[in-house]
Amino acid sequence: MSVESIVKSIYDADKESLEFSKPLYYKLLCQWLKKGVNSFDKMTDLPKTVIENLKAKYTSPILSEVIDVKKDISSTKLLLKLYDGLLVECVLLKREDGLYTACVSSEVGCTMKCEFCATGSVGFKRALNWWEIIEQFFHLKALNNELDRIVFMGMGEPLCNFENVKRAIEYIKGEIGMSPRRITVSTSGIAPGIKALADSKLGVKLALSLVTANDSVRNTLMSASRLYSLTELKKALLYYSEKENRRIALEYCMLKGVNTDRKSADELKNFTKGLIYSVNLIPWNKLDFLPFDTPSAKEIKAFEGYLNALNVKYTIRVSRGRDTSAACGMLVAKNKGGV
């Protein structure tokens, strides 16, 4: 089997490798992939001879293989085996409006190794190719065609794999036809990457995993903070806002006894000055192998009170996928033979 998926071949318009005798067949296969169909046999308007030729060369329109599925009421998590045997996870999230969001990974493991994140515990293996990111979308699209948004919030730091993420977004916008307003890139705080994203003019939304607005505390929790201070990070965010004129989502993962006191609220207020922002408060999802805990309802309520007194705009984000270990910070491929 080729190490390049049909997704890549389509994007590069390499029709010869697809053994198509007519441009019409190329167009039809593109349409089937956009609909979430990932089986040649289900592509009913392609001639049988074309289907047989494709099946002789490829086992599937996409190279990655679903080897495990976990579901709960609000999410479906897929474990994918890549062409080289490594494993990566992606999630289909059901929103309150009844539609669905794809949460995709950008790396096998993660370069950042944030102390409170499960993915960081598995280390870093490699960056995903852009077409491997697209394949995740097609796997999730096959589960539910009501999928209309995508977030780069899975395994890995998207801005450490900027070129592949950028090309994946270009495909999603151009070939799939998704509005950039429905695409969100999340970062742990790679300041040069934020500026590069702004300069790319992709028009997507930006989310920052802030966690704390205290440099000293952040340094103990996130390696990105040791590379780029909050001062540098804020400059990058202001640059992004100026270029894109978009609200930036500040993801604030609440850790018991770490970042939920009055001082933390004051620091968060100070950090938001001058920004077009929204704060998403996310109670940490407990993982037994990490040395943190979820704040109590009382602790969360007290922190909300501090923010209200300071007029900080925020929402409490409902945790989706906790039962399948697919919620924020919980993605980690544990299966034997993977990462």
C-alpha cells in the first residue's frame, strides 16, 4: 500500500495515481469523501471497474484504520492506527444545538508535556501529516453527517506543527467548504505560532490554554510558558486580534487549590485588559496518574464570585466526553503497540 492516502492524492490533483480514466470519477470520489463515506463499495455512482482498480491499490480511501471506539451520551472517541502503526485519537462531540464538532489531533503524543494533560504523559513521537489530520475528519464525518465544526484540540500542539495544520485548514475550507468561523485552533501558548497564524490570514478562531495568568505558576504547569512569558504571549494575542479582529477564547482549566483563589482572579483580570476575549472555565477532569484534583462546586462558585466582582466575562464550559476519557486534557492512546 502506498504511504500516501487518496486524500492527499485528491488534494494534489494527482489523478494518475487514482487510475481514473475520466475527470468525472475524480470529482465523484471527492464528493463521497466530503459526505463521510470511507468505503469504496458505498460509492455507488462510480463504475465497478474504477472501484475494483482502486480496491486493488488501496484497502480504503483513507490509510488510517479505526481500531477502537468508545461512546457516551455526548461523544464518540476513535482510536486510529496510522500507516506506520502509531496510534492517535480523535473525538466526535455532540453540541447542545444537536449538531456535532470534530476534535482532531495534530501530533502523535505532544511536544508540550503540560503537567495536567494526559497526552503529555505519553511523550512525543511525531507530527501528523496534513492529510492524516484530514483523515480524522472523514472518520468522524462517517459517524454523523451533521458534523459542521472542527477544533484542533486533540493530541498535540497545533502550532508546533504549523505547516501541516495550515494545509489541513486550507483543505477544510477549500475542498470541504467549511467556513473559517467554524474552525478553531487551540494552543498552549506558542507566541511565534500565534503570529504566524495571524499572518496566514486563514480567518480561523483562536483558543489559548491559559490555565493561569501567573508566570511563576504557569512555568510549573506548562513548558510553553518557560519558552514564552505571559508578556510575550499577550503581545502575540494582541497582534492576532489586530490582524483578524476576532474574539480569543481563553481556556482556563481550574485545578483544585492551584488557580482558583482571589489572587488568580485578579491576575486573570489584569491579563485580559486590552484583549477581545471570552474566558471558558473548565473544571479539570481527574486522572488518577496525575497529581491534581478537580475543584469542588464550592471552590468553583467562589472563583466565579471573584470574577463577577471584577467584571471578567466568562462561561462555565460543560465537560463532554468524560466517560470515554475524551474530555479536555484526557486524550491518551493507551493501547499496546501505539504511542
